[in-house]
Amino acid sequence: MKSAVFLGIWTIGSLLPGCLFDEPLKHDLGVVPQPLDDGWEIATPESVGLSSDSLARIHEVLLSEDRFVGSLGMLVIKDGKLVWETYLRSLADRDHYHHLQSATKSVTALVFGIARDRGYFPTLSQGIVDLFPEELVGLDPLKGTISLQQLLTMTSGIAFDNLDFDLEMYTFHHADPLRYILEKPLYAAPGVRYYYRNADPQLISYALQRRTGTSESALAASWLFSQLGISDWYWQADSDDGVTIAGNSLHLKPRDFAKIGQLVLNQGQWAGRTVVSKDWVEQMTQSQIQSDFHDANGLPIPYGYYWYVLPNGFAAWGNGGQYLLVDPAKQLVIVHIALPDTAGLDGSQLNQFVELVHELL
């Protein structure tokens, strides 16, 4: 049995406030960030033009026992300064890493972009047959035409539902996990239809390791995390072949998660250095296709390369309410962390989070 990323069998949906607990699950632990030696400059909301009244209304919602039920904490960065930070259950949540769930994909897009910048992937139109020729032998020739861009936009055509993917890939052993993914049938010809799955980013992780000779997590450590001063993190790998699980297994501290957002807001710059090119950040965060997820008006949310494109910017989103929202016009980065695997509870949908913070945008 593998140590599992798959936690979806368990849910706290039955543990709603009022059902089992007499005491509140959330507590007012303050909203003023404490200075730490982590690279963040601390400022007050007023000094950067944010409304304390708006932030107080957000805090009231987060503290509610029947709203944003899984919420653990939220941070607001404005003009590159950490101005507001709250935790709802324990102050310790500030200082240990949290499971980002599918927001992991957005970091995978950054790692891939750096690899592209370094010449490992000269064109996104490259078919995967060039990367995995042996693993594709005997399979539908259409699969070899799947491009890197199609993998980045969830349009590969490979039919591998997420519930099945996590169970089959990370609970049972496979002699060749890559071949196992590629053997799955096609639900459509490559490039025809968006279908949200972990299989596509996992193939990106295989592509990174195949082309560079190094795992995605090691590339992230060298190219990304070390540049941002991120040292305490965890990124799980498949125990069968050691390939980084690209879709949903990264763990970061909340303030470090915010650094990812600030890097993207800075168009790939950090402390005067280029970590990832402006060109890639622009491609990654612009609409490439319409997703299957909807905004508050019922309209499809546009999708870039593993980033959701919003009217005011773009966002990373993970199961249960892991959010990283970036608003370039307002120079805002907003992070929200929540209990993992709590889909279906209030606050677990991106449109709900956008509504929560709309006064800041």
C-alpha cells in the first residue's frame, strides 16, 4: 500500500458545526501580522490604502461557524507588504506547511515554465511521442499527437477521472505508472474538449523528469523555492517510480504560498532577479480555454496553464478552499488555507471566495 495522496474517501462533511461539537471550532486570534525572518515586510492596511472596515467584514464571515466551514486562515499582501493575517483555529497554522491540493498544479505550471525558459521545451506544440516513444508503442497513434499545450490546458483527451486516478495510481502498485496512464482510453480527440483531471499534469511531471533527468520537486527546489527563500515544504512522489505527483501533493506554509503569488504578480521577478520569464507568466495566466467551473453568474471561468483567469486577475485553487488570488491592478495577493478534502462545504468554491473578498478587488 502506498502512502496515499488519496484522502477523498474521508470527509468532514458530516462534522458540520452544531452536529457534534458544543464549543466553537473557530476563534478570533487577531489579524495583525507578526514580523518573522521570512522576507515579508509588515505594514498596516491603512498605509497601503486598504479599508479596515472591509477586512473586518471578511473576518466576521471567516469566524462564522456556518460560513467558510473549513477555513484555517487568510493573508492579504498589498504592494508587496503583508498587511493582514488571520488564523481561525490555531496560530500554529502559520508556521507549518499545508496541503495545497490542486493549487499544486499552478506551481507545476511555473516549474514547467522555467524549464521552457531554459530551453528544455522549445515548443508547446511538441507531441508526447517525442518524449515517451517506448511507452506509446502499440497504443492509439492519436495519443502520440497529444501536445504539451494540450496537457497544460487539460485537453489531452485521456479519460481518467480524478477519483479513479488517485485511487488507482496511489493506492495500487504499477510496474510502469506512465504506461498505465497512457493506456487509458480517449474521451475525445486531443485538443477538442477541456476535462479537469490530474492525469494531464502528471504527464507534465513525467515530461519534466524525462527531459531534464531530474524530478519536478527537485527542479522546484533549485529553480523556484530557493529563489524565494522557501525552505520548509513537502512534495510527495509516486512511490513506484519516484516521479513527483504534479496535480495535488505540494505542501507549503501560508506565507510561502503567498510568495508564489507575489512572484507571479511581479511578472516572474523576485528581489531583482528573473525567476521565470515575463513571457511565460503572461501565457500561463491568460485565457487559453473555458473551464468546466463557473463564476457567480453561472458563466464558465476561463483557464490558462493550470491557473484560473478572473476579471480582476487570476487564481490557483485547491480542493476544500485552498486559494491564491492575484490582482495585478490592485497589486494584491490573497491567500486562503483550509482543511483538505472538504469539497462541498461553504467556502470550498472559487466563486465563493471571490465574493468574500470582492470589496478588496
